[in-house]
Amino acid sequence: PPFQNRGVASEAVRRVLEKARVERRFGLLNAFPTVTNGRSNRICGKAGFTNLGEQDFTYAGRRLHCNRWRIELWPGAEMEDARG
């Protein structure tokens, strides 16, 4: 709680995306916050992810109802990712 609403998570996401773009190891990144996690969903939107809709996702043996967010890290990355 003492670190909430101070932009720490948003800044962390921004830095991870920046590093991923520089390293070019990943073309597309996905995030799966639960639909009820408003703060995480707002961070995804603010960071430039596109909401692809709701889906069920299993994590650590638990079934979660999530929003699927995706971001293309550089132009053409989606096509590159499709080729494998």
C-alpha cells in the first residue's frame, strides 16, 4: 500500500518494454491480468498494449478469467512472430 498510486508499476512496465525493444529478443508480449484487476488493466492500456478481449487462463494450477493484452515491440514484429 505505501507504494500504490505512485507510478512504480507503470515505470517498471515502461522499463521492461524499453529493454525488450533494445534486445529484440521478443517481437510480441502478452499480459493476462484478471478482468477484475482494474489497476493492472489500466497499466497495460497506459503502456500501449492492445486489449484483445477476455479469456480464461491457467496459472499455477488456478483458472483465471483474464483480459489478454498484447503489444508489438517494433513495426513488423507481429509478422516476424507468425513465421516463428
